[in-house]
Amino acid sequence: MPDPAPAIGLKEFGSWALSAFALVVTVLWNLHNRRYTDRKAAETRTATFAFSAWKDLRDPVLARLREFEARGNELQALTVSFDNLDELVKKVHAIGYALTTAHLALEDDLSRMRSREVASDKWLSLANGLQTGSESDWDKIITIITDAVSKTTRDECRETLKAAHPLIRSIGKCVNAQIAIENAAHDPDKI
């Protein structure tokens, strides 16, 4: 007579097969999940490094832009100055020189941005502001300063200088708008 003990019944085989199937599915799911997690972590690291490189390029430009706008504010302050014409002209020359130096430094930093991480070639032209006809905002600022120092009265000089500040702010707005676009493009939180 055959021994009934060594025989495996369908009930025992079914639970064993179900456990083996569950183990295989769990292992495969964990492998898939691990690869997905590794890929997402690599994407996040890459985006974070790119954002850090972008900030290294952006921060000097923002500092130069603040310096440029500060010189523009000094020029704007001369519109309410009580200095006589000779003193006013000397101050306009000094601030005009400082404004030009700040503008050249801004152009230099913007040209570095164009040549490294950022693909856009628009950066250098942003330092000149909006183009109206054949004249940019920067050209108009230089013309205003030149006209102001050639005026014969203090009031005419001050009145001429009033037109420069909106143009300086326009240059700042152009640069800040492009920086905002690039900030959004390099933001690692978008992933």
C-alpha cells in the first residue's frame, strides 16, 4: 500500500506557487522602482548642478546691474541739486564716468553669460536696453548726459537729466526679464 504522507496535495502546491509568484513580482517591482529612483535622482542632481552653475553666472550680473542702477540714482539725484552750474557739470561728468564704467562692467559680465551655460545670444545687447529706431537706451543716456553738460543754466541742465533715469530703469528691466526667463528654465524644482 502506498504511503499517503509524502504526496503533495494541490492545496499545498497552490500556496507554495502563489508565494513564489509573489516573491518574484516583489523582486521585479523593487528592481524597477530602484532603477526609476536612480534615474530621477540623477536628473535632480544634474538639474541642481546646472542651476548652481547658472547662479554662479547670474549673481555677478545682478551685482553689476545694481551698481549701474545706483549710478543712475545718483544721476537722478542731481535733478534736484542746489549746486551752481559749474559744480553740477563736474558732478554730471563724474557720475557719467562712473555710469559708463558700470555699463562696461555689466557688458563684460553679460558677454561671459553668453559664452558659457546659457544658449541665448541676446545677453550682450541687453546692456544697451531697448532699441528705438537706430538708437538704443544707452545711446540716449549718453546723449542726455552730453546735452546736460552743454546747457547754459542750472535749471536746463537739471531738466535735461530727468530723461535719463527711465532709460536706466529700462535697461535694468530688460536684463531682469531675461534673467527671470533663465531662472525658470534652470529651476531644479520643475523636475
